Amino acid sequence: MPSNDRLPRVWVRPVEPEEYPGFEERRLKPVTRADLDQQFHTVALRGFSYDRSPAEPPHKFRVVNLKETLDLYTVEYDFGRVVWPMWPFLFAENWREVIDELFARRLYLFDIWAYCPSGVFERFEWSEYRVPDEVHQYILRKMGPRFLGYDNGEQDGRYIGGYAKSVCPAPATRPQGFQAFCQYFRQLGDDLQNYLTALNSLTFSHYFAHLGNHRLLGAECAQALPSVPMWYAFIRGAGRQYGILWFGNASVWNRWGAKSLADPSAEDTNAPGFFSGPTAGTSLSLLRRLWYVLTMYGSVIMGYEAGQLASGTVERTVNGVTKQVPDLTDIGREHMRGAQWCADHPDRGVQHTPVALLWDFYAGWAPPRHLYTGDTYLVWGNMPYEKGDHQIDLLLRELYPDYPDAGFFHNERGFLTATPCGDSFDVILSNAPRQVLDRYACIVALGETPIEGELLEKLSWCLQRGAHVVACANQLSPEAAALFGVTVGDQGEAYHAVIPDHPWPINEPRFTFHRLTCQPDAEVLAHTRQGSPLVVRRQHEGGGFTLLFAADFFLSERLLSPDKIANEVDEPLASPFATLEHAKGILLPYLRSFNLVTVDGPPVQFLVNVSSRTDRLLVTLCNNSPQPWEGTVRPKRAGLTSARTWMTGEEIPGKESIRVLVPPLDVVVVELLLDAPAFEARR
Amino acid sequence: MRISRRQFLSAGGALLGAAALGVRIGEAQEGDDSMSPAINPEYLTGSAEDWPLNELASIGYRGLEVSPQAIADLAAWKPAADHARLRILCVNALPELRPYLTGSLSDAVERRRRDTLRRLLATLERMRQEGIPLLVVAPSRLAENYQTPDEARALLVAGLRELASVGDTTILLEGAPFRMFSSSEALAGIVDEVACPNVAAALNVGHALLNGSNPAEAAKALGPRLRYLQAHDADLRPGVPRLDRHLPLGTGMAQKEDVRSALGELPFAVTVTAPADPLAAARDALEWLS
């Protein structure tokens, strides 16, 4: 456990891309906060109108009503400064006029979307197109850094679903899986001037960042896409590892249809060619929760995909001019409310993510099931999970219960989850440099990740700096074993564990472990009945601990054969393995201990944001249950001088802790001011 | 040794059997001109270099199946192959035919389709210079959103005709999993529609299994169009994702009698992937097939 004797040292600086080594040399610079005028932004609109269908030969068309459209979305309703259009305007006869107008209004041009591999260009829909040099150069000259990139839009999912399995033969090694993945994205990057924004659809954000041709990372959440707290552990981790800012967005789509509140009294219908209507698509409550959660995650841009304006009109006066404009829908109102809330609370700090989940760069890990394939348990889309991949999955199931169900349940289970150990993890890959690893108080090595060579050297350095490192014996080289205070011997089998300070021995499914011989300074936290160590802790001079599990990946042996695992909508996905009980009993409290607050009550999603002000914590409580949540929040190392909810501005009484009520399917952000520092700020 | 198209298509233009191109399995002899059994060393080792060619020859292999990239890099490995008396039986162009990643014969994006053809034509020219008789190609997946199967098929047929028109090399169309036209019946129809004497079919045992076909039945459906066989295994156990993993023979669902029936007297290559222990897999493959 982290020491209670001294304050935790907490990284409070936000990602500043220009501070990352090599920034000046990068051919494509990531978006900086200066590019964004040091402000948080929201998305205004997603497309333009044309005088005729661009698909109509001879494909001569013009953008029309440009000023009126921009006025509606950025003046009459101030949805934001970010314009997120579909690509055909790049080929309109008046494309320069569009760029000039965006520039004149100091808007941002963001994530030009709807590139689709092999889609016929002349259809001007989901098409493969190449951005003409003339257009690209003009955009760059005119917009400068306010052009945020072309859309690498959910292409990781498209690759996995449509192309990975056609790689013949399927990769034999993970680096080959990475190479095939890169072949796809090299094509895409070349078509789009290698000037991209990653709208992820799976967990490959690190690889996009690694390619060096992306300016921002983010996702359009909900749809039938992954669980958000799990997913943003990847996106945030990639952003922090590579020095790239991230954004959030929430979609009105789900697996079955799209929400439309244009006419709130309308019936849901299949008339548009898909299921649509007031009760179709993403629920309003999930849209609302996503706004605040993604914002508190540190997104630099936030928006809703669509549906802000109604079919009915209202009279509205702006700048002394009165006119009829479309009314706001509930989505539009939620957007305006969220944007105003962000403007009213600009000092949201930095999400406290003290624990890095680290695995091998080439892992290519993806959730065990997702939208893009009926297959389960694959990495890189064309290689079966190994046992270490199951370890990642099963630990994530402990940290984000039900996360594999996102996109599979009508009741939206899994999109946002409770976080029993706090929403406090980033995913980092093994190639991360020291200065990135140095942000984390604890590094948990997972998966098929040999701890040797450069990685061992980096982890040793982190230990000297006071970090904690967690691993399993089957990941260790002999040199790494010495660091963890053990010698790793031959394998044994067991089906129980004894934790000395627990009242009862623990029954386990059968598991394989390595016999460990401990150095004198290593402490055995769990063992077999015969005395073979199962968990070993060792303190290091820097103040941190190593924590080692003898069981392979702290998992059971295989419990289920593949034919027993069904992947069905509205059904959970079984795992063929199980996390061992003694590992849960020791590891989960250990991970929880790195949080700056204690949250007691029914399961809830919570995250903590920090800033350089060490006597101030922001706690976001997201209740993803249809029942009201009532519980307490207590800072671990200080008392309270005041507490105030940012949702209403009301004070919440309490000296040691506060009692908080979060309405069903809603979110509350609380600002805690403390009577003493809760942490030491690392800069 | 060089084999011309005429030689290859001799004996009435029907099968070129082991007597001409290869020898019976396990009976390779010093000094003969056979190219079969062949093996794909790139697939076997999972690597484009450091192939154990001498060891493969000593196991009994007489020929190689390689990728277009390997043909472009002949200088790097051909002397070693010559020393091991391994000759190149076939160029397997599937690495050049990964839809969107590298290319496709029916790509709806014309510039990429032309680029694919250009690269394959360059490979054919090198093959002609080296006297390599066989080129394996495969259909693609349907281009996204707006291409019909008929449009894709027309482009594939046109592409095959273009490749066939430039020399003696035999172009072999093979059904690949997760793509269009993967059944033997569909392939036979396309080969017949192309109607070029040097366009025929290949059968890949593992691919046939993944496509839901029995290899013996698939070979029968291809009939005299079938000129070449590739052998690896596939895992079709319930609940296991269908993946084109090129498993060692005997570790999946392939049945010896079906593969032997499909093989007949055809020249063939072992297309197993086993980077952990390639020589054992290569040896086991020949034993399994014999």
C-alpha cells in the first residue's frame, strides 16, 4: 500500500504536447492548447448544404447557405466554435469560400469525415478520396493550426471487421499483426495528407499516436462502441504517452437506431431506412452523463453527434435581430447546458490516474467482443487471445464491471460502469519513455509482457523514484525476479490460497504457479497450505513496493471450452478463465489505495480531478443505476473546510466527509476544499 | 530448369502431374528435375529471411513457393536455394492481394486496381525470366458500399485475362476465406469465363476448410481446372474464431484421405506457418501427407 506517513506525490500538470521531447522535430504537430486559444471547445455543426447532390454528374456543385448555417449554429445558437463537416465540400466549386468564411469567423475545422476505403469517389458519400494538394495547402495557409485534421474515423474497427482476416496467412507473431494494421493506416494516411484526427472505435489509440500523423485522439461514444471508462483509459494513456490531446463526443446512435427529438411527440419509425425517433438510439440520460464524464476526463473538445435542433421553430432575438429559427430539442438544451457548465467551471484540473496498466507494445489488445465482428477474444483482429490477454480482460472486468457488455444490451449496460477501484487508470504501452512512466504512482504489468531488458531498466528506475510495480512470476526474467526479491523456480499447481491476516483459507479454481524462493527482505502476503509463496511484496529504497503474484497471470486454468461461450445481444460474455480470489483480495484494495478519496455506498463511478492547489479535490460521481445513489465521500488525508456541488452551486455540509445524493442515471461533480494538503504536487 | 507454358500444359493441356513437376511424396532423388513437394518458407518461418533451405531440402522438399516480394529480392536468397537444389515452383501473390492494404484485382478504386495489376505484371516478368511456372492469385472482398458482386466479378475476369496475356506463366485462381467467390463452383465458373488456356485453379486445403468445403469435394468440383494444391490445416472447432492461421497438418480438421484424394498427382506446396519449430512442422507435413 502507499505509505500513509507522507503525502502522495501527484502529477497535476495537463498534457502539453509542445513539452514532449521531439515536438519541434515532428513533421505533424499535435494540437496544442495554444492552438485552441487555451480554451475548451464544443462542436457546432456536422455538415453543409449543397445546391445539388455532389453525386450527380458532372459533380459540379456548390456549398449554399453557408453564412446562414454558420449563423444558426454559432451565433443564433452558440453551440460552439468547432465545425465538423463531411468531406464533399472539399470538392465543391466554392471550397475556398468555405475555408475563407471559417477563417473569418475564427472557427475550427475539425475531423473532416466519411472517408471509406474502396468506396466509390463519385458517390460523394462514404467514399475513398484523396485530398488534393491545392486544397490541403490552402486550408493550412488559411486556417493554420485551427485546422485540426481529416477523420481517421472509426477505421480501427473497420480494419478489424473488414480487412484483418483477409491477411493471408494470419499473423504468426504480434509484430506481424502490427505490420498488417500499419499497412491499412499507411494507405489511409497517404490519402488524407497524413494530417489526421483519430476518432477511435476500438482500443488502438496508441498505435495511431505512434504513426506520427495524428493531431488529436478521441471517440464518438455510445453507438455500439466500447465502454467509455475502459476506453478512455486507452485514449488518455495514448495521449499522455505520446503527447497528444484528446476529445470527447457522444453519439445519438446505438446498435439498433438513432435518437431523434426533432418532433418529441412523434412515434419511433423505420421510415428513414433505420429505426429512429424519440425513444430510439442513445438515451438522453447517457448523453448527459457522457458530457460530464468526458469533460472531466480532460477532453479539449466535446459535443453531441446530432439532434440539437427541432423541426418546429421559435422566435429568437440575437444582436438585435429577431427571426424564426428551429427550436432546441432536449439534446440541444442539454448541449447548451453542458457547454455553459463548462464555461462556468473552467478550473476542472487534471484527472487523477495514479495507476498505469502497462503491456507490450505489440499486444494489439482489443476487448473480447465488439461491434465489428461476431468473433470473440482476438488481438489485432486476426490472432487468438493468449492467456495474458485474458488477464487484461479480466482485470478490466474488475475495474469496470460489465465493460464487455457495452453496445450489446438494450439497457445500455456497460457504456458507463461503476469503478470499484476508482476511475483512475491509464493504459500505457511498454515503449513508453521514463518521463511518461514517471507520472504514475503504480505500474501494473499485464499480459504477454516479458519484464526484461529496457522495460526492466525503466521499471527499476521508477521503483527508485518511489513508484510501485506489480507483475506475475511468469513475466519475469531472472534479473527481474531479483528486483522483485525472489528466485523463480519450477511450476506447481494449487486450488487454494492462504492469506495470513485473513480469517479463512480461500478456495480457488485450479491454477498454475511458479515456486518462489524469497530473499530475506521479501514479505509473503499469501501462500499455499504447504508454504509456497503466492504473493510477495518487497519494499524498495525509493519508498515504493514491488508486488509479485506467483500464479500465471493470477488466473485460473481454463475453465470453459470455446464452444461453451456464446456472444449474444443482451447476454453477458463468459470468460474461459477466472481471476484468482487471492489476487482479487490483495490486488484490488491495493489499487484502490492510490485514490485520494474514499467513496462509500452502493457501486458508483467516481473520479477525482486535481490541480496545483493541493487542498482542493474535484470528485465526479456518476450514477449509472436507475436507483438514486446515496453515499459518502471522504478525503483520505485531510478534513473538509467546505464542499459544494457544481451542478447547483449548493454547499454540502460535512467535516470529515460529505453525504452525496446522485439522482438516478445522473452525474454530480463536487468541489472539496480541505483543511490541509491532500497530496504533494509533482510538476 | 525452366518450364515453358507449352511444356506445362502438355499432355493434352490437362494435369501436370508429379511425374513432370514433382515426385511422389518422400521419394525425392538426387539429380532429378522435380519441383514438388514444395514448401513456402516465408509462411513456414513467419519471416522473409533466414530460411532453413538446406534443412528443408534434406527433409525431402524439392521446390519453393514464394511471395512476389521474395521474387523481387531474389539476390538475397536464390544462391542459397540453388545450393540446396530447391527450385521455385510457384509465386503466391496473396500478400499482394490484401484488399485495400496492398491491392485487389477487383478494387473499385481504379488507380489501386491498376497498381495491383502493374505489380503483378512486373512479378510475371521476373517469373518468366526465372522460368517459374505458377502464379497463385485470389479474388478480393467486395469493395465497400457501392460495388455489386457482378461488378467485382467483371473486374476480376478482366484482370485475370490481362495477367494471362503476357506470357507462358499459368495463373491459378484460388478461393481464399473471408472473400468473394471462394467456393470451387464459383472459381470454376470464373476460370471458364476467363477462357484462357493458362488460367486455371489452385486448391488450398486450409482455405477450403475455412470456406466450409471438404477438400476432396472441392477438388472434384474444380475438375481439370485444378493444377496445384497447397496444404495446411484449419481449426474449425465450435466456438473457435475462424482464422486463416495456416496450421500444421494434423492439428486441425483436415482429414488425410480427403487431402490425398484432392492431391492426386498434382504438384503441391506445404503452406504451414510454424515459426516456433519450422523444421518439425515441415517434416511432419511430409509424413502426414505420405
